[in-house]
Amino acid sequence: MNNNIDMSKLLEALSKMDKHELEAGIAKANQILKSKNKNDIINEIKKK
């Protein structure tokens, strides 16, 4: 498991969001930290 790559992808996705989306992104970040399917959640964020 390489958390640095996952966090880089997460931060890149979050950086593209507006303030409203960022709140949802933070909630997603909490899910990612607890989830075994990190890439699935990151891909979901990127789709929006």
C-alpha cells in the first residue's frame, strides 16, 4: 500500500473543487482513509 500516491491523487482532485464541493470532498477523504477501496472513491471524486 502506498499512501503517498493515494494522497497525491486525493489532493489533486480536491484542488479542482469549489468551496461547496470541498466540503463533500473532505467527507470523501474521511471515507478514503477508512476504506479498502481508495481508488474507487478517488475515481468517483474525479468524475464530478
